[in-house]
Amino acid sequence: MTDVEGIRNLIGTGLVEFLGGFMTAILALVILLKISAVMTLVAFAILLVFGFGISKAFSTIRPIFRARPK
């Protein structure tokens, strides 16, 4: 296998997996919204708050770990 064929296989497989995951996520979102829009929005709000908290925590901890080896 040449390098070009290997890259084409990796990108092709990765692209197929990405599109499959994206379509699955959209389908799951539609089903969740049909079951209960309020519950879906509450779950997304919780995820956003959690993501914001993790972002703040890593922005505080990252400089400490970068300075540690010095």
C-alpha cells in the first residue's frame, strides 16, 4: 500500500464514521425532542453548565501543570 492509498483509506473511514455519528446524534436529538422538549432542554442546560465549569477548572489548573516541571 502506498502512502496516498493509506491516507485515502484513513480519511475515508474517518469521514464515514464522522457522518454516521453526526446522523445518529441528530436522530437522537429529534427523538428526545419528540419525547419531551423540556427534559431535553434541561439536560442540555446541565451539560452546558458542566462544560463551563470544566473549562474554568482547566484554565486554572493548566498553568500550574505547565510551571511544575520548571
